[in-house]
Amino acid sequence: MIKLLIVGAGISGLALARRLTNTNVKVTIIERDTNFPIGGAGICLPPNAVIQMKRFGLYDRLLKASHHVNYLDYAKSNGTPIASASLLEAPLNKAEFVVVRRQALLELLQYNMSQTVCFGSQVTKMANSEAGVFVHVNHSSRPEFFDLVVAADGTQSTTRQLAIKNSKARALGVTNWRFVVEHVEQEINPIQLLGDDHAFMIYPLSATTSYCYAQIADPFNQWRHLPPVPTLHTLFSHYCEPVKKMLRAINDTTRVFAGSLETVNLSNTFELRTVLIGDALHGCPPNLLQGAAMGLEDANLLADLITRFPVDDALQMYNEERLPRVRWVMDEAIRQNEILMKSKSWPGRLIRNTLLRQNGPAEVAAWRKLLLDTQDLPEQTP
Ligand SMILES: Cc1cc2nc3c(=O)[nH]c(=O)nc-3n(C[C@H](O)[C@H](O)[C@H](O)COP(=O)(O)OP(=O)(O)OC[C@H]3O[C@@H](n4cnc5c(N)ncnc54)[C@H](O)[C@@H]3O)c2cc1C
């Protein structure tokens, strides 16, 4: 029996714990927060993420809990269309593109799962070796031995930094805001509205609810620590409808989450007996909407490998299969984010808009490539 510790009960950690239920792996999962994190707004799940959800036996439940859309539009901040894409064509039609509340996705991943999470727990010290890992957790005076530790603790992963020197996340100089608003009924296609070095994205969660994501280039953290709601009004009130409508819909109960974009730069997916999944491995800008998708792919692959092969072989195989795909997504997401954020000058905007008109929405082009490389996977019962 393999003894495995998962650090972090976010989307990736829960997904892995779920896949390892009733296997030859004894899982402990710890979470720094004292309960499931309530933070977060919406999560976009492109077709490759929905394919992964089938592996968890959660496909039907996901479709019930989420909003399914078939088109994506890009426009200038004044509403002039730039590009659009239909998701009804192959290979994009391998599965749906859905938008779901983050909270609902976390609940889905826990559906019918017997594994309990140890809340309020975090790793304080680790001795990582070829044989396994001695782990000190904050509320325990003695270290515990695990055959394998999985860092699923997000972009700023402490576990990664304890296992790998100089692996701190790097700031990209972009401030972002996420929130969900209720509005009067209006069917909205997902749309990205592009300003100079700022952008506002709307993804419908239902006919009357939308997940909004806004960002601005902010190399000196000029906007990051200002009160979010007035800042959103200052930066985006000159945008056309439907952004104005979303801003008007913000009320006292709307939770607006502000953050900074960060990325990690790793040459391996594991170090000795500590392996990385999710944002701990590939935190990057959300331009390709691949954050959750990549975490779900990591979890499914790692679960398949460690239940079938000796741990060291499984880690090598995980590295060989995962690293090229993860690297490609990160490089492409960073490149697309740079194109968006270098549009303060008119030549920058001209390049950005020409690329979009020629190639269509960048995330859709990326999904096509990722889907062509995705195997059809057997569905499981929940
Ligand atoms: C609070 C929150 C809100 C988010 N909101 C959105 C959103 O609205 N839209 C969107 O697209 N993406 C959002 N994201 C990011 C998105 O969830 C991830 O990009 C993606 O789903 C990958 O998930 P992950 O599980 O790898 O990492 P994360 O979602 O970051 O989960 C990591 C988990 O590890 C826990 N953790 C961190 N450090 C430690 C530690 N030292 N010890 C133990 N546990 C630790 C965290 O509390 C968290 O539960 C959010 C992330 C977080 C943490």
C-alpha cells in the first residue's frame, strides 16, 4: 500500500483524492484553510476539462450544475467586433465548453467521496529523499513518513518551495478582479472586450448570472491594493454594454476578488518523492482558460500511473507525458497575455487585433491543438 500526502484541497488536490478512492493508495489530504475555500467566482471548463470530468463520473452532474455555451466573441472596448468562434466544429465539439461557479465545482468533486480533508493543516518542514518524505505538519510535534507527497497547493505552493530551491512564483505585473453578478435576463455569449492594456471578460453562468474577469497591466502595483469596486468603475466604465451592465449590477453582496497574475518556471514535474500538480506545477495567466483543465488532466494521469506502476517509474512517466503539454500551455498563455498587455500603444493594438482577426480567439486555437492531442477516455460511474 502506498502512503500518499496531498497538500491542498483545491480543484486539483480534490480531483486526485477522488480518483484514488478505493485503490491501493492510502491518501491523506491536508488544507491550510479551516474549511473549503469560499473564495472564487466562476471557472471556465473548455472541452478538454469536460472530457476529464467524465473520468470522475461527474459528467451529467457537471452539465446540470453549469452553463453550456457554443460561441466566443472578441470585441474592442467600444463594442466593435474583432473575432468570434463557433465551438460546434470538430475537434471542439468533442465535449462542451461550460462555465460553473468555483464553489459548485469543488462540491461536485466531493460528491460521493469518502475521503475526509484535514483542515487547518499545513506543512512546516519536509525531508524529501529518494525513499520517501518525512513531513512536519503545523499541529503535530512528530514528523510522519509518506512514500509520496503531492504538491497541490496552488501557484504560491509552499510544498514546491520546500522541495525545489528557487521555485518561487514570478509576478507578471498584471492585476485582476473576479466576481459574479446577478442581472436582468439576457442571454450573453462569452465575450472578451479589449481596451488598451486592460480587458474585461464576461462568461454566462445562467441567463441571469455572469462571471466577470477584468485585468490591467500593473507593473508597479498601482491598482492592486485600491478598493476593488471603485477601481473597476474607474477603469471600465467607459467600456460599452454589456460591461456597463455588469458594473451596474455589482451591489453590496457582490464579492469581488482582486489578485495578481503569477507564473512558475520548472524544468521537472517532480523532485525525488515530491510531485507537483495543478497551479503548483503550471500557474500561469488565465488567457487560455486552462487552469482547472490542466489540474484535472494532471490528477487523472497521476492517479492512473501510481495505481499501475512502481512509484519511481510512475513519476518518470508522469514527467515525460505531462511536461511538454504543460510547458506548451504555459508558454502560449504567457505569450497571449503579453500581446494583450502590450496594447497601450496603437501599433500594439494593431498587432493584437490583426492576430485575432487572422487566427480567431487565441484560446480556441489552443483548445483545437490540445483536443487533437487528447485521447478519448473511458467514463466512470460516480
Ligand atoms: C480561493 C481561490 C479562488 C479562485 N478563484 C478562481 C476563479 O474565480 N476563477 C478561476 O478561473 N480560477 C480561480 N482560482 C484558480 C483556480 O482554482 C486554479 O487555477 C485551478 O483550478 C487549479 O487549482 P489548484 O487546485 O491547482 O490550485 P488552487 O485552486 O490554488 O488550490 C490550492 C489549494 O491549496 C491550499 N493551500 C495553499 N497553500 C497551502 C499550504 N501551504 N498547505 C495546505 N494547503 C494549502 C489553498 O487554500 C487551496 O485550497 C482560484 C483559486 C483560489 C485558491
